[in-house]
Amino acid sequence: MITVTGSVETNLSAEKAFAFMSEFENTTKWDPNTPVMDKITPGPVAVGHKYHAESEFRGKRQTLVYEVIEFTDNHIKLRGENKTVTSFDSIDVRPNGSGSVVTYTAEFSIHGPAKIIQPLLKPAFNSLRDPALNGIRDTLNSLAAA
């Protein structure tokens, strides 16, 4: 399994930051490598809620279906899957003064013949980290300033 994780500080309150981040359709607003994230399940976010995602990875567009598998007041975990990869994405938000700290963790498990080269793919997955974290910080700070 390949794990990519990081945290950012934001001026947005923990409550507002988590409300925004837990609506996973907002991913397109902060992750430059995810041009499509559509809600499949209507209504408020809850365990079992599903999303259709299209992400750019190594010059190719990958389609995944995500499902919310854990959801609390400050934590959401989703499982995304297609024929070549399973991804577990977790978002945790905690207060930090009047703002918050957002921690994003993505765990990737490769399937099929490509599994043998999984260790070689770690740098490619790690290259997704900083653009996403910068996007989270900048987007949440712009919401705090609005």
C-alpha cells in the first residue's frame, strides 16, 4: 500500500472547514488532479453516500467510484475503487485557535499485474500531495476571507 498524507493550517473554523471538505464534490475546487467529482447519492453526506470521480494520474484519466465508509463530526473516510486501484481517502479537521488544521490521507493499493511495480509508483503518487494540500489551504483560506 502507498500512503500519502499531510496537514495544512487554515483560517477557516474547524466546523466550516469540515462542512466544506466532507462534501466530497468540492474536491474539484481544491484538487487540480481531480477535474470531475459528481454526487451519485442525493441528500446530506452520510455513510453509504457515493461519488463518481475522474482523476488525472501520470497523464491518464482514471475513473473511480467512491463511497463514504466512516463519518463523524470531524472525520470522513471514503473508499474509491476501479479495476486497477483501491483508494482510502481520509479527511480529519481539528480546531487551531480561531482556524483549523486539516489532515488529508490517501492510501492506494494497486491491483492486477501492475501490483508488482507498486513500490515504483510511490513517487508518482507522492507528486499529487503538495498540489492538493496547497489547494485545500488556499481554498479554505479564501472561504474564511469571504
